[in-house]
Amino acid sequence: MDKIAYEGRVMWSHIDANRHMRHSAYADFAAQARLMKMEEAGLGPAVLYRLNIGPVMFREELLYHREVGLNDYLKVSWELIKSRADGSRWTIRHEIYKSDGVKAATVIVDGAWMDLDKRKLTALPEDLLKVFMTMPRSADYVEEPPKEVKG
């Protein structure tokens, strides 16, 4: 599976008072990349809605490398850099590149799956877990054991 998950132009609404892309627009591009890559793999909104499961974020880190301006064309990568063996918790790294190949930003998110009815963390069903665990992985990918349940 290709690591480029989303491509698109920077729009007027993404620009701040300093005439470059506003900080939260980087997060928006990364979120769209996650959605597109999950849908491509068979984990799109329709599937997750049917199961009342959704991704939940615990942390989002943005590292800015180069300025991005109006109408710049961006490519956003998607790679799993860490997950529990059961896929219940995960970390995804996005790298945002300008059309000239220069890396403009890195976005790293930590997340999990949430049961939208119970409002509690949950695991993916086995068939979807297999799909999720085939998503593109980084060269430095780390798999953690499932968390022990204390009784």
C-alpha cells in the first residue's frame, strides 16, 4: 500500500495573517490523510459507523520544517510507527511534502478505537484488525504487547 494518503492544494481558508498556512490546517491535512488511507483499506466511515466505532486521539504533535503558502500543492504520507499487538492503541506519523519534494511538516498522532455507544475504548473486530495491521509501517515501527488486564 502506498504511503501517500492525500494530495491537495492549500486553499485561502488555510492561510493565516502571516500569509502562510495556519497551524491547525496541518492537522486538518493529516486528519484527511488518515481518513483517506483507512477508507482505501476498507476501514472507512461507513464501516466504522455501522459498528459504532470511531478513532479517538490522545495526542497530536506538529513539527514545522518549511513554510507553506497559498496554492502550494501538498502530499501527505501515512505510516504506522507504533501499535499494540491487538491494534487497540496506535501511533501514526504523517509527513507533509511540498510539490518540490521538500518536507514542510511532520504530524504524529497517538490514538485508539472508541465504542461510540458506551463511550469507552474498544478493540476492532478481528476482520478489521487484520486490515488495520496491514497498513503501511515505518522502518522504525514498534509493536507493543497488549496491556495486561488486572483482576
